[in-house]
Amino acid sequence: MKKVIIVQRTDPGSDELKNKRQLSEMKDLAYAGDYYVIGEMIQSRYPDRKYHLGKGKVHELAMAVESLNAVKVIFCNELSSLQLYNITEICKCAVIDKFQLILEIFALRATTRRAKLQVELARLKYEIPRARTIVSHLKKEERPGFMGLGGYEDSYEQDIKGRIARIKDELGHVQNHNESLRSFRHAHGLSLVALAGYTNAGKSTLFNAIMDENVAVEDMLFTTLSPVARSMDVMGRKVILTDTVGFIEDLPHWLIDAFRSTLDEIFFADIILLVVDASEPLDIMHNKLLTCHETLWEQVHDASMITVMNKTDLISRESLNEKMEALRYLIPNTVLISAKTMDGLDDLRQKIRDRLPIWKRKEISMPLSEHSMSVLSWLFKEGVVHSVKYADQIIVDLEAREEIMNKIQSFSVK
């Protein structure tokens, strides 16, 4: 693993607990990016325009880099192009911020064509304003003659914009395919259920437990990047369950936009299972829930939300009740589970079943014929057949979506 130093600048008088939580999360992110944290540096001050930290602190950082043989410096704070350039010049090593680190992790995790395109799109959107600033800064030091950077600056920016347009076009075809597939699933009675939540809340472990699957699970941020979808039966109703990428605090809009076709698996679901790590301290749970709700608030389309309190095997019932009382306005339709021990999964299935789109239930009367037997076979696939009685006619106690009921109006309905 590559040795790095984590740097955090905090505003004077800011929330110390929040600062500690963000620093801890940065260390987890560094680990997920295959880095080994050998040192950390914290400074309380308002940001400097040129160096973000004080210039003296940057020189102190440079000495730490040299003495510890660090290959990279990672800032918890977002850095401007000028700040990145200046700090790199002094420290003589690679310098990145939180969002560049997230992009590196995404690049490590990307296995599908779509995921790789989304990572590249996010990187280019992040890069374009910074590249423009750095090239402009270099122009100030250019020598007259054929080595001038003016034409290069225009060409470089246009190349990035052209690549962004091509990626968006390809991802647009993917999104159109996803929407067509989603419509097809709905037309065939398959409701869409998506696992969402803060990264490392246990979504993939829950997916494996409820589906008897073997999706990769690690105690590491952003283990899941590409969505994994499977069909499952919930008390007679067929649904598609999707495991998706986790959220993280302060995700910028350009990153959400780049992963739009992936996040649409959540935004267009019929039911969202918001998975929460119930074993974490109350203040951390509160902030992570706020992050999830802020990410989902303006994006979801009439979806029902079920709050899945996971890892309840790691906490006492008394402590859990106290947390639920304190967070009650952020945890609608709560169900308590442990994906690891598989406790509470039946309760979760019942909660999903209760919140699925309502189907109509009717008794259908059909004549005894070969065609009716074919229709009956079709009804078993498209709805829930509670009972079938054979007499002078075939009497079917059927529960199904409205489209199915409309298609069988040619039969007499009791």
C-alpha cells in the first residue's frame, strides 16, 4: 500500500465532533483507495486563497512528506486548482483532495463498461475547470515563440469537452435502455425495490442474506459500484431487488450527475430500502441519515421508503430504542434486522409486501376449454392465483395489477 499523509483544515469554532468524524471517514476512504496513512496534519484557520493552509504550514507539510517518505498528500477539504498547483510545487509530491480520492476508488471498483464511463465522465467534469486554471497559470511563465501555450489551452479544453459529449451520448443510450427495461418490468408485474444508504451500512450483506447470493462484501467504503439486480418472490409478488452504490457526505452534484444512470436504479424504484448501521453512535447516524435524505429528497419519484435498521445484533435493545426515539422523524417505516445473523428478514419481507403497489383481487369465471387453460397458465405467471376451482366453469381467485384485469374483461367476472 502507498504511504500518504492526511491533511484537514477546520474553521475556527467549528464542530469538533463533526471534524473528527470527517477525518475518520477520510482515513477509511484512503484505505479503500489502497493507501496506508502514515501521518495526519490538522490546522484550524480560515482558508488561504493560494495555499488553503497557511504557507508556513505547507512548508511544514513538505518536511513531513520528505521525512516520512510519503508518496501523496490527501486533503479532507476540496482544493481549488491554484491551491493544488501551489501545494504540489512546495511538497514535490502528488496532492489530491477528497473528491479526487473518491474518483480513484471508483476507478479501482469499476468493472463494467458503464461504470468505467461514469468514472471517466466524473473525472473530466472535475478536471476541466482545474485544467483551464493550471494552463492559464503556466502561460504567465511561457516564453515567446513556438512553445507558447495559448493554442494548447484551447485545444486541451476542447478535447475534454468533446470527450464529455461522447461519453454522455453513450450513457444516454444506456439510460434509455434502462428506462425501457424498467417499463418492461412494470408491464410484467415486477415491482422495483432498491437498496440505498450510506456507504458501508451493510447493503451488500443484506442483499446476500435475502437473496442467498454472494455479492462482494468487505469492511470498506464503496465496495459496490455497479448495480446488481436479482428477481425475488415476496409472499407471492415478484420484485426486482437492486444493490446500489452507497452515499457519502458532501457528494458534489457533478459526481451525482455522472452516476445518474446508476442512481436512477434508486430514484425510479417503487420501494427504497434505506439501510442504516444501527450500531454507530447517535450523532453519526443522524448525520448519515441527513446525507441520505438530502441525496434522495429531490430525486425520488413517488417511492415508498422503508428504513432498515441493520446490525442490531451489535447493540442493546434499550440503546436501540433510545436512538429510534431520537431519530424518529428521519426513519419512516422502520424494521429491525441483522443481515449477518439473518434476524428480522421475515419482518422485512412482510414490510416490503405491505408497501408494494396495490393489486386488485377478483374472482374470474372462464369456460372449460383449451384456451382457458392457456390463460390460466398465463395468470399464474402474471399475478397471484389464490385458488382455482373446476366445475362447469373454471373459477379463479386472482390478485393482479390493473392491466391484467383489463386484459381478461372478455371473460365473465363474478
